Amino acid sequence: MGNTSINLLVKMILTAWQSHNNQLKKIIDTYSDEQLQREIAPGKNTGVYLLGHMVAVHDAMLPLLGLGEKLYPEMEEPFIKMPDKSGQTMPSISELKQRLHIITQHLDEKFAGLTAGEWLSRHLSVSPEDFEKEPHRNKLNVIISRTNHLANHIGQLLLLK
Amino acid sequence: MGNTSINLLVKMILTAWQSHNNQLKKIIDTYSDEQLQREIAPGKNTGVYLLGHMVAVHDAMLPLLGLGEKLYPEMEEPFIKMPDKSGQTMPSISELKQRLHIITQHLDEKFAGLTAGEWLSRHLSVSPEDFEKEPHRNKLNVIISRTNHLANHIGQLLLLK
């Protein structure tokens, strides 16, 4: 036990994140534009909305983890704040696919530079005072939570098959 | 860094597992039998199949983690090996709900007794020789992977709303 175990645990959590992103990319790439425009179930979100939602949620991890500004701040409104079919202007499907690729790769590069100690430091929506009492509100927990969020939407996107 | 950090990381992973189980229970409890009998999307799995699938997958964690025999071994065939609508005999919905409750609580009690060192020991589908080379194939990684699997199906079950 000790630093070797901590590094192993950090790696396990990051590996789960990456493998879900690989799965997302694979699913998105196999679907035609026509498939992505369909609803995952009658009256529910379309594939294209979920694709944009994933880009916007990934993007919001940058400031939350103290890793810089968002690449696509204009995506928060149509893909996080607003539901699907809100009449908002959306980028094209090919543009959304490219943004997913770019933000995923950008996060990977940023993540590769963090030490275990940095992963266990606070994320930026918790104050230093609160973090002292609640040390689980760290950057690594954001990865756990976002991986589960991703898995949740992958389960839905799989229904477009 | 050290044992405090390791215990914190273990706790973060177990908390994510538990919160997803709480969410699953909440969703299942709000649905009527009629809702659970519906397909999550046209031609896809029914809610009741996914409910049974979660019980069977949870149950299989017991031997995999070295925590005892399965409580419901007869559920592997209809809910893991076979797809939905395979014509297999299924327990009633109220029986499935009760089994979900029992297996989830049983796992929680077993998990509470494990130390961080035990969580980092091998799960039982990896040999001691392979584990030496691949220390990420430990019991805690099973929890990470099963939490993501659970999140994936929660995303689908939410469509029955």
C-alpha cells in the first residue's frame, strides 16, 4: 500500500473514462446522419442532441478541473441548459463529431499531465473551506461521475442500432 | 498521500456504486408493473428483463469477489445468457423487485467488511500469475465496471417514464 496503490487507483479510474470515450466514438462513427437524427425512443432525445450534450459536458470539465477555458462555450445553452427540440441553432452533425473528437483528445492530453496529488485536490465548484471537510469532492471524483454519466447516455445511444 | 488517500479513493468508488443502486431502486419503485412490462424502445429489452438482468449481474458479483455463492443461480440463464423474450420462465415482477432489494443489501453488508487491501486484491476470474502482471484486475475494478454497467441500464430504464 502507498503511492503505488494510489497511482494504480487513479489509473483504473482514468482507464474506465477512456474506454467509455472509445466506446462513444465507435458508436457515433458507425451511425449515419439519418440514424443520429432519430429519437432514441418515441418522444425522447435524438442521437444528435445526445452527441452535442456529451461535447458540452466534456467541455465544461475544463474549467471545473482548473484545466483552462471551454473550447465551445456556446454549446452550454443548446445542449445543457435547454432540452432537445428547443429550436436552438445546432452545429452540423459532422461539426459535432469533430468537436467530440477534439475535446476528448484535449482532455486526454491535459489529464496525462496531472499527478495523483493533483487528482486528489479540490475541483473548482467546491470552496477550500468545504473541501477541507469533504475531501471526496476532488478532481478524480469528477472523472468517476462523468464516466457514469457517459455510460448512462451510451446505454441510450445504443438503442439507435 | 498514503493510506488516508487510498481509503478515500475506495470510499469514492463505493459511494458511486451505492448512489447508482439507490437511483435504480427509486426508478424501479416508481414504475407500475404495466410500465415495467413495456419495451424501453420499440423492439428493445423490456423493463422487467433489465430488472432481472441487474439482479443476476449483481448476484454474480458474489463468487467473482470471493464473497460466497450466488443467492439466485437460476437467474443467470434467463437474464444473462439468454436475451429478452426467449420464452424462459421468469419470476414475477414483485419477486424480482424483492430479489433486487435483497441482493443489493447483501452486497452492501459484504462490502462493508472489506479493507482497502482486500479491495486491491485479485478478483476470482484472474489467475494469481496474471494478476501479478496486471494488478488493475482487482476487486475494486469490478465495482467501477459494474457501476458503469448499472449507469448504462439506468439510462435505458429512465426512458420508461
